[in-house]
Amino acid sequence: MSFSRVSAMLLGLSLAGSAFALAPPLSAIDAYKVITIEGEDMPVALGQSIEDLSLAAIQDNVMEPVPFQIDQYNTGGAIYFEGWDVPLAGDAKKMDATDKLLFLYKDAGARRNPNDPYDGEVLAEIKLRDGTGVERFVYLVKGSRLRSEEQYVRYSAEMGLVETDFYSLRYNKSNHLKWDDFQYLNYVGERPLDSMKLRLNAGLVSSIAPTELNNDDLVALPTGEKIGPIRTTTQLDFTMYLLKLPILQLSLQIHHYPKSIMYDVRGIIPEVRRYLLDDPSIAMSLDANRLLGSTIRMANGPAQPSIVDGKVDELELEMRKTKMTPQQNWIWVSTKRNMDVVAFLDYLGDFNEPISPVLDDDMTKEDPPEVFPGQLPNVGYRINSFPMKGFLGFVVSVFVMDGLDDQDPTVFTRQMRSVPEIQVRPL
């Protein structure tokens, strides 16, 4: 056989392996990004039995099942839980327009050869195309007996423990707004995050007697769990007590992803209860444990990062005055010890109140409930007012990941929130 024929055959085999083999690997930010596709964008799946549907992709040149889940939603736009006040939006057993398919970006693979064998009927090709034009694919399958055993999120309701390949979080059984322990796999040092703090500040009828409610007064008890390989969701009964009087009862869902935690708070404020509160505000923040030397930056704030050193300096005083908006409110804490925290706040519905940052840097200040005294640092958001009546809804998302080094936060915060172009093609 001539050299030219051998070269041509090798070239043909290389091309047969698809151009995907030459694609650059996904970045750490993109690899574990959760891709969500609504049922209405997959017409071929509508009306199908949810139990019959699964997901597959080409991995190592073979069609393999990949982790996925299908979540069903209620008429209010949150994940449906039986026994909660808000009804299911569709059919409990069939794929509806409001249901959502979830999988990880990293599990998409090369384009499938239509002749490749696979168990079940391949219903649709789902193409993901990033900003550079690189395409990756997954396939929606009906009637396959194959399922991936990979669990990116593990949850024990009995222990109140969430584990992923990157972090673990154990909640207090009597109140899921309290953290008993948080660990990050690659962090260099002891427990990096102390607690998540929720504060309601208000006066009772008159601001002459201001009252601050903390995690001891704001009690969230789990009423149900949706455990999936991509996302685990806990539904909680969330009640605010003022002078032992239940002022507000809200819906709180906590979503756990491989690299993030999301707090979804929704509720209707009864007008009579709203008038009991004078000038109310609510704050949600993370109290860290001795992250000395860490840097803090935030959207619309000073370009220069503040440094955690146990005392509030002029720069941090300036950062406290940052004017945040619903479009620009990211906060970035870089520990310099293989763990960074990036947070965002999003409003739901027409709820659109003013936002300001929470920022404290104090070596000895105690702010219970907490395990470790000191606010080193304590960083988050304050919603500065409530509407007089009607809907209250917001989501706080907290991402944890290995150090982002000296990357530009105006770039990577957009990347964290962006998704590839998605096209669903029936087969």
C-alpha cells in the first residue's frame, strides 16, 4: 500500500472521529454548568411518560447514558411539591410544557452517527453551541433500559447533609437556616464558611422600637425533598416570628447543585401583617471563618479590592455605599486558598426593591447564631424595603469553586450566568 493511500486512510479515520475530538476542554466554570431545557422547547417529548424518557451522549466514541433529571413545576413557577398550597402545573406522569430537563454541560459529547446502536428510540438531538462555535450534543431517548448511576449531588434527609464532589453542607435539623458544618474539598485550611445569616429589621408599628430578627426567630423546617443527580431541592416551611407572633409565612426552596447553592424565597404579604411592620428590610449574608488575607469585590463598587484583616477600613466603608441594581449585584470573595465564593441576587415577578451590600470585617464581633466569633468577613445583600402588599420573591445564588486567580470579574460573572445556544431537533 502506498504512503499516500495510508495517509488518506488515517486522515479519513481522524475525520470520522468528528471535529468534537479537537474541541478544547470546557473551562472549570462551564464544565459543571447545569443546562436546563423547558418542555415547551421539546415538542417531541410532550405527552410522553416521564419514566420512559432518558438522556444519552457519545462518550469515548460510544453512546452511553448520562445523568439527567426532569423536574415538574407548580403554577407559581417553583418546583412542585405534593401537599404544598400551589398546585402542579401539568400532568404528574407525563412531560408537560412547564417541566424542565436538567443535565451538565460536560456530559455533552460528539454528534452521534445515526447508525450507532442504542437501546430505545432516539427522539431528539439536543445541540449546544458555545460563543466560539463549538458544538456538543446529547440525545433524548424513549424506552431505554439504560440509566447512568452517577450522582453529582447526594442528599440525606435524615442527616440534613448535602454532598457533591466539591463541597459538603450539613444543616441544623431544627432549622435549615442554620449551618452545622460546611467543607470545601480543595480549600487549604479549616472550615471556611461559618453560617448563612438572615436578618429581618423592622419596627413593630413604630420605628421608635426597632427590632432585628435573626436565624433564631426565622425558622425554616423541611417539608419535602426532591433528590436528583443534577439538583436536589428541599421545600421548607419558612415562618418569621416577631414577639412570638407569626408575621410572615413564606415558601423557601433550597437548591443544591454540584458547585452552587440557591435560596428561592417566595410569598404573599398579607396587607394587615405588612402594616404591623415599620420600614422593614431583609438581609441575607455569608459569615466566613477567619478568611484573613482574602479579597472582596462587588459589582458597581470600587475597582480596588478590599482585604480582610479584621477591621473595617475606608475602602470597605465606601463599598458599603455601593449602589447595586437587579442587573448588577455580583459579589466575589477570593480566599487565595483554592476556594472562591461568587454570589448573585435575582428578583422574581414584579418585586423590584432597592438593594445594598452587607459587608463586615471584624476580628472579634459576635453575631449569633454562629460557631466562630468574628466576621471575617460577613458579606451579602440587604433588600431595603418591602412592598406594602402583594408578592415577595427573590433568589440568592452562591457559587463555590477553586480560585479564580486574577480573572476579570466583569467577564467571569457573565460567563457563570450565560448558557450555550440550544437547538432541539426531532429525529
